Amino acid sequence: MGSASKVLLVLLRLGELVCGAVVLGLLGRAFYLIKDAGELEPEGRLIYAAVVASLTIVDSLVFIVPFAYSYWSFPLDFIFFVLWIVVFGLLESLTGVHTCYSSWFNNYWGYYWGSWYVVSPPGIDVDWTGCNAWRTVLALSFIASMVYLANGFLGLYWTLEYGNIRTRSKGFFERKRGLGSNTRINGHHTETRGNGVTETPVQQHSTVPGAGLTTETPVQQHSTVPGAELTSTGHTDAATDRPAAPINAVPVGSEDSAARV
């Protein structure tokens, strides 16, 4: 689903971009003709649709690259779904089920789209002038809402399935607290466990002549607060950094066959 989700995301973003660009282009043409006819401003519902289309173009270009943030923006996709549904409802209510036969179409959209204002006042039969453009605006408004709805569900699914938000946040806070980390104290590798107990190897030197053996025995160091200074339970000599009393040392004068060999 990783590669498939990337391809699907890009295709959906391209669909949003096309819908927004075409709707904005058709409405921009209508605004130009309405202004040329001497009207003060276009229909308010058309202005709202143009604003949503402009925001759609910006949104689709920002989130078209299939990065993680493009999927995590699914709440914004659901918002745009609502905006486009409102656009479709507002525009469809202007003409109703009659569409190109409606009074609003003959007196407004078709009248200005066909430049009939040059030869005749409103109210004439515009003969379906601009009907295809108007139906395209209605259709793409609805399609844009469905594309955003699909994109929102895709982002939600990807976030729950591949986002690993909970796992990443848990690991981040554990690293902040210092749990499960490894540190070095005085040149020695120190392993920190989850219960706050650390083990630091301490060198122990054998006193048997000729043995020449050096061993490292972990000495537990307990810390009551994670990340705080460690308090060692073993006794060491601060001057030599060695244990004050040798561990497993052989008393002087004892028989040691291994030492003689």
C-alpha cells in the first residue's frame, strides 16, 4: 500500500488542481463579461465559488508531493470537502433542476456570457449560450468535493496504518528521559536499564605474581531519578580509580600451582 498510496495521492491532488483551475477559469471569464457590461459586482455565490477554487489550487500544489505531511493534512481535506459541497449547493440553487432553462440563467449567466447586453436588455432568449460552461462549473464543483472526500479518507488510513504517530512520540519521550540509552562514565561503557540500575565494568588486578590477569566485573550503580548523577555501591580509590580492596585476591604466601608454572 506504500507505493499505491503515493500514486493515488498524486492522482487525487491532480484532480483537485484541475477542478479548481477549470472552475476558477470559467468564473473569471464570467466576471470579466459582467464587469464589461457595467455591473458593480458579480453574484455573491459566484465570488464564494471563485475563492474556494483559488484556495484549492494552492492546497493541491502544496500537498501534491507524497510526503508524510501530505497525508497528515487529511483534516484540511475534509474541510475542503465541506466547502465544495456548499459551493455546489449554492450554485445549483440558482438554476435548480431546470439549469439552462431557468430564469436566472437567461437573465444572468447566459445573458452576460453571450454578450447579449450589447444588443438587448435582460430577459431575452439566450438560446443556451454558455450552458456548457455553467454545467461544467456545477459538475466540477461536485467532483472536487468527492475528490477531497476520498483524499481525506486516504490520509486518515495512511496515518493510522503507516504514520506510527504513537510509536514515534513514545520513543521520543523515552529518549528525553534517558531510558534505554547507553552512556560512558570515566571512559567506561555504562549500560542503563529501564529500572534505573547501571552496570559499569571496574578493572580488578590479581596480586598473584606472574599471573598478569586483569578482569572487569560490573559494579551496579543505582540512580533514584533517571538522568540524575549515579551513586556507586562499590568502594573505589579516587586517586587510582581502582577498588580499595582487591576482589578474589590470593593471600600472599599461599600455594598456587598455576602461578609457579
